[in-house]
Amino acid sequence: MVRDKIPEVIASKGELPLYTKISGDILLGAVIEKVKEELGEFISDPSAKEAAVILEILSLLFKISGIEQDNIQLNIIEKRENFGGFDLNLLLEMVIEVD
């Protein structure tokens, strides 16, 4: 996936961009791959610029999956109230069953 104006940028350089508008399952798969790609770029270069791209592509993933931002926020609040956030940086190593 590329941003909407990339074909124009390519054409302005005298090159011919060939592209297809996608939808449905193909779009979903492409967005998921883009999330992976951008996450890898963020891991290599943790920056606000890369974080912004991840948030934008995640927003698209949520939109095409039919998930509204308000619903996400409500779920964040509910999870935080019931289980806390990720503020303490805890790593669960093991659970020991006690009789």
C-alpha cells in the first residue's frame, strides 16, 4: 500500500505508476502487511514520524474492520479499570498454582 498522492509524485518525475484500487479482503490483507512493515520501521527508528504512520494505518485497519474510535476508547477505559494499564512495565514470568 502507498499513500494516495504517491502515484502523482511518481508521475511528476516522468515515470508511469501502475496501481490498482483495492477493497474487501485484499484491502484488509494489504493493510495488515502495511502495519507489519511500518512497525518494523518504527522498531528500527523509534520516532514520532514513524509512530504517526503506525497510528494512521491502524486507524484505517480499525475503520475497514468496522471498529469505531469511540468504541476503542471505551474498551481502553474498561480494560484499565478492570486490569490496569501497562504503566508498571510488568513481565509475567510464571503462575504457580496454589492449593
